Amino acid sequence: MKNTAEGILDYRDQKSNHSIDKGKLYIEITSLLFILLFLYTGLSKLLEYDVFTVQAGFAPILRPYAETIGLVVPIIEIVVAVLFFIKKTKVIALYASTIMMTGFTIYIAGMLLAGNHLPCICGGVIKTMSWAQHLIFNIVFLLLSVIALVIHKKGSANLKYS
């Protein structure tokens, strides 16, 4: 007896009798997760622009750039989310997501190592996480994007666009 995950991945379309490409399915699910994440956090940061920029200014390394970060980061998040919707730019969105999650993860790790107890500058309910929870959350999303790129590189997801 197959478990539920195997059953879903082994699903066959009754009309065409083609199996679902597991790599492509993984990339599509990962893309959807990043769309939700970046649209949610990007819009939350823009809607709470004043709070976001003030909190960014609490971090000494970000203070000189707080207002710029307040606009640039959420706009980039929203643009990357939109890139996932466009077939020809999905791989670019995966690379951008990997770079962004790497930067966010390094920032959070730095905050933990420095012992700073500053407020999280992320948008929405994500800012309610502890720094340690946030680090784990970011590492999970970073791994999702790296695995999606590895699958793409191996060609199993058939994401080659012309």
C-alpha cells in the first residue's frame, strides 16, 4: 500500500495516461509558496511602511538605508512573486528567491549571533516569530529554492524556455 504522498505523485491523468513530472510538480509547489510568501510580506511591508522603516532603522547596519530598504525590499518581493507567474521568468524568480532568502537568512543569523534583541522587520504575522524560529523558517525556504534549482538544472522539470 502506497502512502498518500506517493499516491499523489503517482497520479495518472485518466484521459492522457501521462504521469505527472515530479520535478515540475515540486517546482510548481515551491513557486506557489514563494508567491504567497513574497506577496504577503511585500504588501505587509508597504502597508506598514512607517513601522517597517522605523524598525529597520533600529539595526545599526541598516539605519542609513532604512527608508530605501522600506521601499526597495517590498517592491522586489512583489516583482519576484509576479515573475513566478510568467513561464519564461520562473527560473529567474527561483534564482532571485534563492539570493533574497540567502540575504535574509544571513541577516537573521547575524542578529542571533550578535545577541541583538531588535524587533523583526518582516511583514505580517511572520514578524511575530522569534529570531530562532525565523531562522529555521528562512532556511526551509532557502532549501526549497535550492532544491528547485537543482531539479531544474537536472532537466527533470522541463523548464527550458526559449
